[in-house]
Amino acid sequence: MSGILLLLAGLFLPLFPLSMVFNGLFGRMQNRTLRIALLLIWPQIGVALVVASGMDVPGWMLVWALLTAIFYGFRALVLREVSLWVSFIATSVWAVMWLVMDSQGAGWYELAKYALGFSLPLILLLLLSGELEQRFGAAYTGLYNGLAQPLPRLSWLIVMVVLAVIATPLFPAFSAVMAAMLNVAPDSFMMALMLSIAWFMWGWAGARLIQGLLIGKETGAIATQADISSGKAWIYAVVLVVMVLSGIYMIGGLA
Amino acid sequence: MSLSLGEKLKIRSMIYVAAEPVPFFWPMRTFIHHNPLHGLEHLPFAEAAEKGSKIFHGRSFLPRTMYQEYLSCGKADRKKLESIVAEFADSQPEIGGVDLKRWLMTLLTEMDEHVITSDVLVDTGDIHAALSGSALAPKPDDLSEILATQLRSQLLKDRPIYESVDALYGCKIGDDLDELVVKSCLDFYDEGQSVWAMPKREVGFFKAWSNVARRNVRLFLRGIRVGEIIEEDDSPEGVITHVLKTLGIPEQHWTSYFTRELARLHGWAGFIRWRESAKNYHYTKLYPGDLVDFMAVRMTLALALLQERGHYHAAYTNSAIESLIGSQTKEIYLRHEFHGRHVMPAMAHKVDVALASGKQDLMEDTFNEYVQAKRLNVANAQVEKLRALAQKAGDAGALDQLSVEQIFSLLEALHAFEKQEGMCWLRSMEEQAMEHLIEGVTLGPPVQRKKRPFAQALFCIDVRSERVRRHLEGVGDYQTYGIAGFFGVPVSFMELGKGSESHLAPVIVTPKNVVLEVTTDGVSEDTAALTALEHAMHELKESVVSPFVTVEAIGLLFGLDMIGKTIAPKSYNTWRKRFHEDKPSTLLLLDKLTREQADSVVRTVQRAVIIKAVEQELEFKPEQITDDMIRGLRECAMENPQETGDLLRELNISEERFNTLVKRLQDGYRINPSFADRQMEQLGRIGFSLDEQANFVAGALSSIGLTKGFSRFILIMGHGSCSDNNPYESALDCGACGGNHGLVSARVIAQMANKPEVRKRVREMGVDISDDAWFVPGLHNTTTDELKLHDLDTMPPSHLFYLDRLNTGLVSASHLAAQERLPTLQKSVPENATRAFLETQRNSMDWSQVRPEWGLSRNCYFIIGRRELTQQFNLDGRSFLNSYDYRVDPKRRLLESIITGPLVVGQWINMEHYFSAVDNENFGSGSKAYHNVAGRFGVMTGNLSDLRTGLPSQTVLHEGKPYHEPVRLITLIEAPFEHAQRAVEAVVSVKHLVRNGWIRLMVIDPEVGKIFIFEDGQWRSRPANVVETLEESA
């Protein structure tokens, strides 16, 4: 029974090819609220299933998870549609949760926190992609570069949120990655290396996303678009600050 | 493949013609303001603006919203706008119930964006259907053919093939190619910035580059095989032909193909084009390289890149693309939409997936869906804009009443009007500016002075002189004049301690006479300690290895220097200057040498060289070398018959060694007859004959109408700027002096005019310089507005009593001008004029200051006439002021000379500012903050880009909006109408500039009291402000 629960968890903390279920579902759902709900709940179900199974995660599953993380990170490099990018990166980062769960004595609350730390910036990015769709008809990199100067607030938020997604220090996702690293590094150099590669892939994909939207010469249509309102920007900023504070809190918990 | 001479010449001439629209780019050491569309000046302005926009992918007019701002703050004339709109509307057919005049005015003044959105997929019927809310008609049966025709015009003909491949496959070959070409140019054209130079540059650009490219491992690793292409032909022309034939470019498109290639890197192309024309440029002589070489390098790399990417995308020739358009129109259309960034964002992902799948049925479905969606989207967007326009024009319901034909007429009219909209705004702004000038100028009879002024000052015509002239006139009994800053004397100047000549004249003039600067303190071979240390530091910094090993040892020194420059730039720089050696006192060698004097100079030089040679070659001590020895050796080296017996004994060497020494003197030390002849020739260029000096002095003074009533002091004020860490410093210097400081020119003419024998001749020419008049050169520092006099040590003692009063006047004028100007540069301005002046001084020394001064920004007018015309009018530093009195110029020669030189230079300056302001990214050079010096002659954005031409954003923009208000140069000539008209007609180049609308010309006729304005090919007149008498100033 426990083994089945663990395998079932592979759907929710997606492991390739089970990950196709999440990505298929996410791709078909056009409603943004449902997508947000999916991002929020999906990994939490996975965490709950693993905790419920009460089993230690076998080593081969960790390797499987890392391969999934690398594979989806690599795929995200060439994606231009932002919501798809979110979906693939979500698959990649959630796969890393398997390594966090290997942590001895980590309870449900602890794990749920880390999963939330991965999900929250993805949700913010999804919301920001809505802002882009509203202005340009689609959130798609490389179609309209150079947002940085004409839309500085939106650009700033995109940069910060992408940094949060790719587990930059101080953000909660960083704590999760560090927890995973501390779990695997003492026993397996190879797994630590694989985790580093996955992490590198996220960074690379994030840089490409930023480059495809914010950098370069602005095209004609951009200049006429209004920036995100300062009220909205403040709300995003507050959420980001809360994330940073919780990230710091979570790092403290590592000691 | 080997081309005949005729074929080679054909390629050369094609490239020559193709390069004509590309403007010259002069090295930035002597920045020359130029019109970026100079090559199109033979066309009317509107036509050239349109063509220039296409060639350089730039914008020739400001966005509509900016003009709307100008209109709302009174900088554009609404009446003029209305009259242009009325004229246009009257030429259009009636369109139902549409009041076209009102619609067009609404379009101009209330709509932010262009109203017309054309697309080949949508016709008037579709728009009519969208207006009435009915479904669009099914897509036409011949849609594929329509699209294929459009694709052919967009992708083939003269478009570089790699651009078409990029537009179809998104492989960015164009960007890679530009990067490789820029790197190649940087390697070859470097003027001492790189430590490791490209080898064998003396063989020319293409050959030197080929030698390196054949062995370039980086190119090899990237799969770029240039070797095979270079092997095709030795000559650049042959390689170009080979590439064009391989790519299948039809020969009739070659010239325009070259133009498009050159326009992609027009900064580099402009620099190479200028360099090619400057035959005497040191680096041209050393390392020859022309546009044919440039094109051959570019073509070779383009073909190699296309072949490399061809592994993935087979279509990289004209015929292959042509065939794809014919056979796979739908796929090619989708590709062009997606990679050319025309795709509807909402369908971008779908199109991407279809193209990536390569499945024809998916592609077909996506195409059908896409075309339908796009038609609907474009039609709806068009209707939305039309409805917004109709509503704002107060005719909300009018659109629904229109038939298909009427909608067609309306769209045609709107489209035609939007195409010429920029000119409407421009003319309306110019009308306002002309009106402002006409209201300000005052016409009256010449002022009769009771006594001569305390001092007269000649300033450059530069717009920055206007403020300081106004203040100088205000603080005392000063009379000022405007004259081109080289004061009419073209000089090739050789500065003390420098081995090269600088041309101090407008770039269109080539000086014949050389002026040498000689020290009065004797030659010192010692270098100040700090200067030597700086040289050493610089060498260490530039070297390849030393920075790694010395950074920890001496990095701190640089750090301290940096802190000093940043925290307290003024105090630190003043303190630091104390360690530098002061420039010694100098005089200018102005007089022509006689043949005997020149011969004596050559002998003296030869003598000094022979002494050094004997010391070096024979290891003699100086005291061992006698005059006879030197004379004997010189005669032998100069191949004069000479008895050598005594000489051999004196030198104590064998005959064989003696012959070797003589040979060495001839070849190594260049003591030989042919070199001596060349030296004599060079010496013949030094100085001016007495007649020349008198002519220049009389010419300069007559041209500004100063022929009598000379005061005790005649100040000749050259100008220059002073700023730190600013590659554009030379752009702020005197354009009339070829982008150099104007002090030398001022010293030259002052020195000439102070000579009694010159004055005597000048008097015979009708210019009566009083005996006690003294010409004093000076420099107007335009960054600080400081006026500093020079060569005071040569002033007669009788004048020294008045020097204090003179200095007080100059200081007051400086401070007041700085106080007036400072608010344009910074928000916090001290109330005290002296403190304002100190602030400007700080700006000039601050290395982080990106805008030490505004330079010639906001230039607008060029006034040729007496100072009295505008003396009571604050021109706000916006006008070139060239003094001129037609009464002393009955034959119009002086006027012709003013419009040939200063006016043309003014027009270049004006156009450079115009285009840099309307499109700073393409015609200007973008932000200075990202600039890096390239090869010591230009700047690039970031570490690699085209050479940035034009002006930086900090010179023409303020907070992202134009500080320089872009209008064409409004020129006002004070003279009888016929007098001025005939002068303009006599100078062909200026006549064309006026007729083609590059200059807006007005003539103020004092004899009939009217102003004549040239517009749309004809003259119109209106009364001028006339007063009975003009007040005598101060």
C-alpha cells in the first residue's frame, strides 16, 4: 500500500513520464484561477501522500527525480510561452521535493512549507504573465523585447519573481534547494552534481526568459502600453518581501 | 575565377555609388558635425527623409504625441497646421458626410497613434463588413498568390539573403555577421588602442584579414569555413562577385544590395569611406583599406555563415527562397509572420508548434486558422481606430453611412495624410519659430556712435557665443561681432611637441599654409615626474600581462585617484595640476621663409642630425666633432663633389667605413638631395606672405562690417570646451576650426593684425585700423563661459593701464552668462553669479558628468546681419550670429563667402542635431553611459557595436524627450532682397539646400522694410519691425 502511495505521489511531485499528467492538465486549463489552484495544491497532495506512505524514499527514486528535474529544466530553456514555462519549471522544481523529503525527521508541516516556497513564485509569475497577455495578447518571449525602459515596474517585478522561481538566495525556494543539497551531498557526490545541474538549468532558463522579455530594443507597440499600476506593484512587492523574510526564516531553520 | 580589370572597376564603381547615401564619419578626436542624410541632399527634404528612414531604418520625424506637446505649449503654430490640413483636404474627393478637415485636425491633435493599419489580407470590403458588424467575406481564392507576391517583394530583390533567411528561420545570421565584421574592423583599423595589432596590416584590409581568417581557429570551431571562399579569388572584387553569384543575386540589384549591406553598419562604413577619401591621413597611408575591402570581408563571412547554417536550413540562395515561396507559400508566410515578429501574439504558440512539427496538414490548418483570425483582428483594429477618430471629430455616426467606395477614399486620404504628417508638424513648428524671430528683430539705420567703444570683441558665430556676447554688451561699453571661429584664416597647425598637423578650418576647406608653434623658453628634454609616472601607469594598464601582476601593487593609487576625482573633482584636479609641467610660453611662426632662410633651416637640421649620427655610429664624444667634419660629411651625403682626404684623417676611419657612414647618412638619417628638396617644399608651406596676411585680416574685418571706428582693444575670442572623461569633448569645440579649440586661430589673426606692415596694407584696402588698436587673442570656454585673454606679454605698455577694467568686464560677463545657462543643466542653481560660475567649473572637471554643457543643442537660427538687428532680443543661445554689413559688400563676395562656409557648416550642425533628436538610437549615438572608445577614433555601445555616429542622448534629450527642438535651420539675411537672392543663386550648393528645403531662408530688406520668406518654391513677403533710430548700447 505504501509503495502505491509513493508511486501515486510521483504524479503530484511529478516524475517523468507521470509528469505528463500535470503538464497536460495545466496546458488544457485556460482559466488562470484554476491554474493557480493547481500550482498551489498539486505538490501539497504529493507531500501528503509521501508522508502518509511513511516510507523512506528509495535511492533510485531520488535519481529518477533528479533526472526529471534536469530534463524539464532543459526543456524550459527553449520554451517561449510563459505559462508553459511556468508549468515545466514547476515540474522541474517540484521533482526536487523528493530530495527534501529524504530529510530525516522532516514533518508534513516542514515539507508543505518548502513546497509552498516553490509554488508561490510560480503563481506570481503566472499572474504577471496575465499582465503581459492583457497588454500584448500573449505572454511570449522574443515577440516584444525591451520592456525594461517603457514598463519599468512590470519589468522589475518580472525580474524579482523569476529570481524567486529559480531559487536565488534569500527566497524560500533557495532554502528548499539547500535542504535537498544537504540531504544528498554527504552521501552522493553524483546526486549533488545532478542537483546543481538542475539548479543551473533553472537559472539559465530564467535568464533567457528575462532576456526575451525585458532586454533589447523596444518595439513600437510597447511604448503605447501602460505600466502596471503602482498599487498592484506594491502588492507584489509586499508579497516578495514576505517571501524573502520567510526565506530568511527558513534558512535559519537549517542550522 | 579571375576578373578582368573592367569587371573589377565595375564592382568598385558600384560600391562607390552604393556608398553615397552613407555619410562620412570623421575620427572623434576632431568631431565634425554632419548631416546624416548628407548623401541625399540632392533630394527635397521630405523625400530624403523618407528615403533615409528606409535605408537607415530610422525615424525622420518625432512621434505625433511629442508634436502634440509642442502644440499645446505654443511651440507649433496651429494656424499653419490648419492651413496645411485645409490645403490637403481640398485636394481630396468628397467623402459622404465626412468633414475631412475636421477629421484630419482631430487626427493630428487628438489621436495618439496612427489610424491606418494596412495589411494585404484585409481589403476595404472587410473593413466595411467589420463596420457593419457582419461576417467577413471568405478569404479570396488567389490568397496564396497575393501572399507569394508580397513575400517576394519582402524577401528577395536587394534584401541581403541572410536577412531573408533570418526572417524565415530566426537564426540571427545578420547579428552574428555584424559582430564578426565589427571585430575584423576593430582589428584592422585600430589606431593604437590594442596591444596586439593585426599582423601585416600594410597590405590592406582584405588581404590582412584573409591571412588571419584562414588560420582563425575560433571561426573554424564554429564551422565557419572562410578559406574556401577566399581561395576563389585573390582580389576583393573577385570574392564579392563570387559570393553574389553563389547567392544568385541578380546583377541589376547589386548596387542597391551593397547599399543595404553598408547601411547595416553605417558607422563603420562611414568611417572607412571618410578614411578612403583622406589620402593624407596618417593611418590611411600606413594601413590602406577601403569599402571594397570592407564589402569583400562582409560578403565572405556572410556566405560562410549561410553555408554553415545551411546544414539546418537549405534555402540560403535567392533561387531557393524564390522556389520555396512558390511551392510552400503557406509555410513561408507563417515562418515570415513568426520569425519576422509580425505574428499575432495570441497565436504565436500555435504557429510555433505547427512550424516545429513540420507536418504539412497541421501547417495547412494553422495557416487557415491564422489567416482568418488575422483578417478579423486587423479589420476590427482598423474599425476601432476609425470609430475613435470619428467620435473625437464629433461625427460618431458618419462611418456607418459610408459605402465601400467612400470607405476606400477615406482610408486612402488618411493614409496619404499620415505619410506626410511629419512635414506638417515640422512646418508648423518652423512657422512658430520664424514668427518669434520676426517679432524680435528690429530694423533701423546704422547707429552713429559719439565715441568709440572701450573694446570690441570678435566671437565665433557659434550659438553659445550669443549669451556671453549679450552679457558683455550689457556690462560695459563693448561692441561685439560674430565671425566664423577660424576668423577666415585656414591654418594647418603644428603644435609644439607634436609631429602631426591639425587643420584649423571648416572641414570643407583644406588649409595650404602651415603655422608652427615655437617655444620662447628653449627646448627641455626633461619630463615632469608626474607626467612620466602617468605614461608608465598607462603602459602598464594597456599591456596584456602587467595588469594581472601589478593590480595589487599599484591598484591603490588608481583607487585614490578615483576617490579624488569623484568626491571633490574641482579641488582634486586643481591640486593634481600642480604636479604637471606648465606649457611653455610660445609664439607662432607666421611669416613665410625666404629661400635662404629655408635653406639655412634645412642645413641646421642636417647639422644636428649628423652630430647625432656621428655620436651613434662612430661613438664620438660631442667635443670631438668639429664643424669641418660636419660640413664635409654633409657635402658627401648631399652628393656634392668633395675632397675626402682630410676628412678621413680627421675621422680616423678607413675609406670603406667612411663610404658606409655616408651611405648610412643618406639612407638611415635621410641626409640626401631628394629628402632635402622635400624639406624645402615643406618649409615653403610654413607661414603666410605679407600680402596673404593683409588679405586675411582685411577680409575678416570687412566681412563683419568692421572697417572703421576701431577701439583700443579688439578681442579675438576663439572658443573651446573643457570636460573630463568625455570622448565627445571635440564635438563641443569649434566646428569652424575642424573640431579643435579656436585659440590658435585667434592668436594667428591677432598676431597678423598687430603687425605695422600688415596694417599699412590693410589700410590701403579700406580698413582703417587705428594706430593704438591692439588685437588680443582669447578663449571662450563654453563649458564654464570663462573668457581668458592670451599673449598679454606682447601687449604695448600703454594698454596695460586698461587691462584691469577689461578683465573686470570679461569676468562679469562670464559669471552672468554662466548664471543664465546653469538652470538648463541642473535643478539647484545658486543665486549668486560667481557661485554659478564655480558650479560650471566643477562640471567641467567632474569625470562622472555626462552633460558638462548642452553644446549647440536647441540651435535654430542663423542670422547674417548687423548686431543691431538682434541686440535688444534675447535669443536664448539658439542662434548662430554672423556679423555682416551689406553696405561694405556691393559685389556680394563677402555674403557669398559667408553662405558658402559658415552657413553650410551651420546647416550640418543643425541637421545632426535634428536627426539625433528625432531618432537618437538610429541617427544619434544613444546614451553615453554605455559607450566605450573603439580604436581611439570612435565609440561603440557596449563592447561591440557599430561605430556610433551622431550625438549622444545627453546632448539632445532631457529625461527622454527632445531638449533640442528639431527644426530646420532658419536663416535670416539682412540685405536688400535682390542682393541676398543673387548671392544665394550664385552659390549652387546653397541654392539647392534652400530650394530642397534643407534650410529655411528669410531675407530682411532694410531698404524697403520688409521680410521675404522662401516657402514651397516661392517667396512671400510681410512688413518688418522698423524703428527710426536704434539706441546706442551702453
